[in-house]
Amino acid sequence: MKLVIVAVGQRQPDWAQTACDDYVKRFPPECRLEIKPVKTEPRTAGKPVDVMMAAERKRIEAALPKGARLVVLDERGERRTSTQLAARLQDWMNDGRDVALVIGGPDGLDAEFKATAAETLRLSDLTLPHAMVRVMLTEALYRAWSVMVGHPYHRE
């Protein structure tokens, strides 16, 4: 199975890229992680937000693996502990399909697109910068995998 993070925004600070790259390398072959950045629609004066989000939606959809389970990140999504996320990861692996986790742009994700998701996940009640979200999500997924396989990375 492959986990694919599709994230709006191409250029990340070096610290965030380094952290994400480190977690990506830690995943085993049976549960690979890939990050696919997609271009942010330029925020220009007079351009409606829904038009910008629709343009980003097209880019996101083009980056999604065919047949993947769609999980979107949203501030109103389900809260999960690390052990609960590990249980979801096990369910995803048992399902056998790839899983695409989508991080929206500066204005979030198109409402119609969000409605097509199999699941909606929330990382925090706080508003976070996109670079931090990528790092937190990659770490959370690695931690979930480590819980699932009994790796000592996670401690309770």
C-alpha cells in the first residue's frame, strides 16, 4: 500500500522539507509514503476565492492515484489519537487500496471536493502554517505505523 500526501503549495522552507524527507525515508516498502505538491493558484486581487479553490481542485484531482481512498484534512474533521490513527492505518492496509491524504491551499479545499472524501481528518484545533501541517502529518503517519507494528518509536 502507498500513502500519498497531496499538498497544495510547492515551495517549502528547508527545515520542513528536511523533516518530511526524513519521515518518508523511515517507511517500510509495504507502507510507502510519497508527498506530491501541487501548485497554489496565485492570489490576485479581484479573483474570487471559489475560482482559486476550483483551480487547485483540478490540480489535486490530477495528482490523486487512481482508485485511492480519499482522506482530506480539515479543521472540522475527526480528531484521532495516535493509536486511533494506527487502527485506521491498519484498516486502510487491509483494504488494499492506496490512500491519498489531501492538504488544501491557503483558503482550504473546495466544498464539493471535500464532500467526495471517504474521511475527513483534523490534525489540530490550532491554525497551522502549511509547512508545519506537512511535517505533522508525515510524523503522525509514521507514528501510526510504528504503533501498528509495535515499533518502540511510540511510547505511552
